[in-house]
Amino acid sequence: LISLCHLFLCLGDCQLHTSCGIQKCTTDFVSFTSHLNAALEDFDLEFCKALRAYSACTYRNSKVCRGNLVYHSAVLGIGDLMAQRNCTKDGPTSSTNPEVAHDPCNYSGHTEAREHQGGEKTPAPTYLFCGLFGDPHLRTFKDHFQTCKVEGAWPLIDNNYLSVQVTNVPVVQGSSATATNKITIIFKSYQDCTEQKVYQAVTDDLPAAFVDGTTSGGDGNTRSLHIVEKVSGKYIEMHARHIGTTVYVRQLGHYLTLAIQMPQELVMAYEESQDLQLCVNGCPSSERIDDSGHLPLPVISKLLPRGSAAHPRSVYTLETATTKCHEKMLVKDIYFYSCVFDLLTTGDANFTAAAHSALQDVEALHPRKEHWHIFPRSRGGAVGRDSKFFVCFGLVCLILVVFL
């Protein structure tokens, strides 16, 4: 490893013999291995193939590189690495054509493959984020934040590669707020990378497998699609390498949350008939609870009749809900205010954890750190750090300004 590090550092300065082809050997080796993932089962196999190709290249250049220190460092480094990985000297090698080295079931390698084929540099793919949590709060692929009713089954995503549908049910009698108790995800068949796989989660049943009992899709060695259980029955991740997509599903309290990262070009790959996608176009205006980002904070005692058993009466006031949410979220952004809304609506402290986890998912999956936090808009339309809450008493609404 030390020899190879020395080699890479010296590539620009140590080419004393211009006829020596060691730099080309090294460049090919980097190309063969740059897409490999050490966590996958076939890593050692592919890495050994690349090392054998590297070794063969150095052998072909042994005469012209005889006096090149970088060449000898590379030869020693290859030998050390082959011993560490238990690589045999004889066996298959990576192709000398870097185009062939790219895995067709690895989306992150598609851009590089296109560069090799077309000869022009291709911009890195743009990734988008969508999340759904709480009563329910939606963050679209366009970073629009909405709170919606959307009771029943609704499509979050429906494109040529992936379909995600959620089912929402009312959380308290007398309120239009709902929460998610069922999620269905369909990874559509894609070339030779994976057959169609369906995943379904409902409250108190968050499996770590697809509905057919499998935990992966595609070839058993490459596993272009697989499920990882993080917390038994509470938190799973799905990684789809072939479409560069990651999905998180959690259960917090009695309800489910979802977060997804997906390449923009695949997000937009849908037909006109598939335009009802909450992650793409947001909720229909008739389904919105928020008023341009401002949340109507209810007084639960006015929503539930005395003696109602539909849901325990909220024990939170605006002050105690604010304090509770501030324990988990120090930044008073829209996730913080969503937490306050949910506590006042339901009285269920699990919604605090849901808002906090939703923000953690943003930090893990959203590609642009400067967009992690969204702040409510001021009356003039500019994003500010003062947010107006509308607290409703029957038909009378008072505007309460909460200063951060």
C-alpha cells in the first residue's frame, strides 16, 4: 500500500523515462478499481482481476522501464497487494479496454461509460431528495415543503423505474390531519440487473425482505438491489445500484416515514399519464393543510368532544410543544414547526422522533447541504427566521408570531 501511494504521488514528477508505459498501467488499474465497493461480495474477485491486469502490464513494460524507480515501486506494491488479497498469479484479468470494466448494473458508472464512448466529459448526475413523515409533511424533489391531507392511497413516485405508493389514515377525530400506515414500493425489472421486486410495509410489520421473501434482486454476486435491516422491525434501507437510488423506511410510534434519493434523469422519466406524483408535483391544492408553508396549529380541546376515545387528548400547549421539539431540533426550521404542529394535533410524542429522524434522513440523502434546512416564508415572500402560526378556535383564528 505504501509503495502504491508513493507511486500515485509521484506520477506527475517521476516519469524520467518517457518510453516507459507505467503511467498507462497505473491509469488503467485506477479505472478498473474506482467503481468497486469493498462492501460487496465480489470485491476481492474483481480487485484480483485488476491486480493481475496491472501485473501483466508491468511485465510487458519490464525492458523499457528497467531503470524507472516508479516502475519498481509498482511491481513491489502489486506483489504486496496480491499477497494481502490471496490473489493467484494465474486467472482472469480485467479487460485492457476501460469501457468494459464498468458495471452495467451500477448507475454511478454510467456517466464514466458514456464519457469513454463519446469522448466528451459528461456532467456528474444530479440527485434529488423526497421525504414524507408526520401528519403527513411532504418534501418534494423540488425542495417544496407541504403539509397535506391526502387520505387513502396516493402515489409518491411513479416513473419508468420505480413506483412508491403510500396510504394515509386520519390520526384524530375532527382534524383533517392524516399519517402513513402503509407503504408499497415497486422496483421495476431492469435489463439483466434485477427482476421486478415489490416491498410492502404496514404499521407493526416492517419486514427486511421483499414480498417474495428475498432480500435482494439481480445476480447473487453483484446484488444490484438489496435490503439492509438497520433496526429490527423499525428501520430498513433499500439500495438500488442499478438506478442509483436509496430508500429509507422507518416506523415511529404507529406510523411510517419514507425518504428517498434518486437521480434527476430517472425521476423525470415518466409518461404524461403518470403526472400524479406527490414527490414530483406536490399535493393538489384541495389536499393542502398548510397556507403557503404556514401551519394551522389546532387547539385539541376544541377538536375532540369530551369522552372521545378516538385519540388521547393532547397534553401539550404551544409552549410545552415548542420546548419538547426544541430538545431534539436546535434549528427552528420547518421540521421543528412540523413537530410542534404534530404534537398539538395528536399529543403523541412519537411525532417528535419522526420529525427528528426525517431531518436526519435529509442530512444523509440530500446532496446539497445548503438546502437541508427550510425556513417558513415571511409575509413578503422572502425566506426568514420568523414564522407565523395560525391558532384556530372554532371559526376564529388568531395570528401568533413566534420569534426564534
